[in-house]
Amino acid sequence: MRILLLSDVADKALWDYLNRSLLEGVDLVLSCGDLPSEYLSFLTCFTHAPILYVHGNHDEDYAEHPPEGCICVEDRIFVHNGVRILGLGGSFRYKVGSNMYTERQMQRRVLKLQGKLWRNKGFDILLTHAPARGVGDQEDLPHRGFATFNALMDRYRPRYMVHGHVHPQYAALHFQRERQYGETTVVNAYKRHYIEL
């Protein structure tokens, strides 16, 4: 299964210039947030692949104008062709606003999913906006990762964790597209990236 990952910056090659070859062979699209609703809606016109998304910390407008034709997977497990995707969007709370959480609030979100996690026997992809703690995050509060995500990976050992939020220019020389955390490949989806499952 070829999966297109998107996050944080609308790719001009897809939106402005519509290079359709970038969508060829794509079976699933995963958005990690902070993308214009119109961008995701636009892409539904040029791919038959389902587009799943979680909210980024800047996606307040999704409440009134969600991406049309796309599927929100916040706080749920969505199964596509046997692949189980768990969605937990938002970032660490650094000011008043929606789509931002304390560590304890994120823990509570996961606790509410225990029945779904048990029924689905875990998940294959953890789809988030923020990174996990110490795995591609940064020390400043806005870009800190959630330790709750580390605990999820420790327990369920998904094949992938896909996140955004940390842009290459923030990380300067330390930006890595992919990292390994135990048995899980952690991917920063910034702009556009592909994985095979």
C-alpha cells in the first residue's frame, strides 16, 4: 500500500501546479494537520484514495469548514484495507486555543479509546500532529512532544507513527525525516512524503 503523507505546508507541486504524477499509485492519503481545508478538499478531486486527517494546532477553522470529502479520524481507529489508523491530533498547550492539550489531557483522550484499542487489537499507524517526546520534537513548549505517544508505541508497537508540526527550518541541522523508536518507524510528514506499507 502506497501512502501519501501531508503536513503543515500545502505543496505547490500539488496545489498550484497540480502535478498529477505525485498522486499516481497512491492508495491512501494521511494529513497530519495545519493545512488549509481547501487544499485537502481540492485533492479529493484528483485521487480516489481516501484522505484521512487530524487537526493541527492552527486548524481552528476546521470546526466550521472541514475538508470536504475527507475523513476526520480524531480520537478513533479507522480501518482501511486492513490497516488500522489511530488519530490523535493537536499540539502541546502553549496558549489558550483549540486543538492544544496538556500531557494529562492527551492521556485522558487515550484512556477513552481503551475499548476501541482492545477491540481492534491495537493499531498499525499512529497519526498525530505533534511528535512523541524526545523523538523529533523540540524543547520549547509549542513544539514539545507528548510522552503519551511514547507509551502508546511501547505498548502497541505500531509499524509507523506519522506526525508533522516540527518544520525542517525549526530543527536546523538536526531535522530527520525518519527515526526509529523501538519497532516503530517515526516519520515527520512535513509538506509531502511517501511510505509503503
